[in-house]
Amino acid sequence: MSESPEVRPQRKVREGVVASDAMNQTIIVLVNQRVRHPRYMRTISKTKRLYVHDVNNDAHVGDTVEVEETRPLSKLKRWRLVRVVERAR
């Protein structure tokens, strides 16, 4: 029998807008998700606030960023910054 390499599932990746950068090495990102209401069939916009680890304090309020799921880094942080997609004007 040959052992097959362990297959890990892909990490979740989300794109959102930075709402706050007041903390050191932490940003809050708002991620919008459009969902169809199960009963009324209308499209609803749901917003999630993600606490994201930003090592170099690169992102600022208004920037569009890409974040990736990671191990728990603190009480609330479970995401890390991958890249800044677009800077705020």
C-alpha cells in the first residue's frame, strides 16, 4: 500500500472594504453578500464584519482588500490580509 498525500481543503477567500484601521496590525473589513430571501424571493444584502490580521498596517479605511481564512490569531481574528486590491481615493 502506498500512502497518499494529505489533501487539505482550500481556504475561504473574501473581498471587502476596510471599515476601520484604528487598531495596531488589525483591520475591520465589511464583506457584502447578496442572498435571495427564501420566502419572498427578493435579493437582500447581508454585511459581515471580519477582523483581519494586517502585519504591516498596509490597508486604510476605504481600501478594497482580499482576505483569507486562517487559524485563530486572537479572540476575534480568524482572517489575514492577502493583498490590497484597490486603494481609496
